[in-house]
Amino acid sequence: MTPRPPPEVALTDLPRGVRARVSRVQADTGDQALALRLLELGFIEGEPLHVVAFGQPGRDPIGVRLGGRGGAGAFALRRKEAALIWVRPEVHA
């Protein structure tokens, strides 16, 4: 029996410190330019990331470390931006 992949969650719902991989960047019609900018920054399918911090109050912005060792870097994303990024948390057996 093949194990199911973990469910997708929006980056805004990923707990701090949980490692995940980008599964997609999805935008409504009005957010296409923002989605393209996120892709240009490196939020592409399969890229590892994890949340390093949430701002106070209201968990905005969200601090994200993108890439593995020596990866693309750290970003502070507004919740509106992070909501466009869908990830799959990594499952460790």
C-alpha cells in the first residue's frame, strides 16, 4: 500500500519550524503579478522551506527560510503573499 502524501496547507497555516515543500503558487485573477513575483523569488514546486517566525500582533509578517542548506534565503512575507503559497509538510518516518 502506497502511503498518501501529506495534505496541502497554505503557508499561512504552517506552524513555525515545520519543514515543508512548496506544492504550488495559486492566485486569483487580480493577484497574478504577485504570484509571478513569488515564483521569481524561488517559491517553486518542490522547494523546501520552513517558517522561522510570526510577527506580532496578528502573525504578520511571516518569516520564511526558503531552500535547503545554502538555499535562496530568508523572506518576510505579508499574510496576503503567504496565502498564495501552498505547501506539503514533510513527514518523517
